[in-house]
Amino acid sequence: MNALDRVKLFRLAWDLTMSSFGTRQTQYERYFFGDPVRLSSNLYRNYQKDQHVEDIIKFLNLKN
């Protein structure tokens, strides 16, 4: 990669991770729908996993 392209890449990385725009955008996306820990906990708790558990038990030849 030549120097000009490398500088462009580094500036893009800076804008996305360290600049005020990038960090505000990250915060907005992370908290737009609410607390991410609570949302992931609810998703895990309410996910319909019964069929997947049955498939794994059948695959492992275990009896429940």
C-alpha cells in the first residue's frame, strides 16, 4: 500500500474510532434501543431454544 492510501486508511480509522463524530455515532448506536446488557439478557432469556437443544441431544445420542 502506498503512503497516500495508508494515510487515507488511517484517517478513516481515526474518524470512526477516535474523532468526536465516530464516538458519538458509536454511543448513539449502542444505546439507541436502551441498555445493551438488559436487551441481550432479554434476548437470551426469551429466545426459543428448545428445538436446538433437542437437536443437540439427538446429535450427541443423549437421553433426556
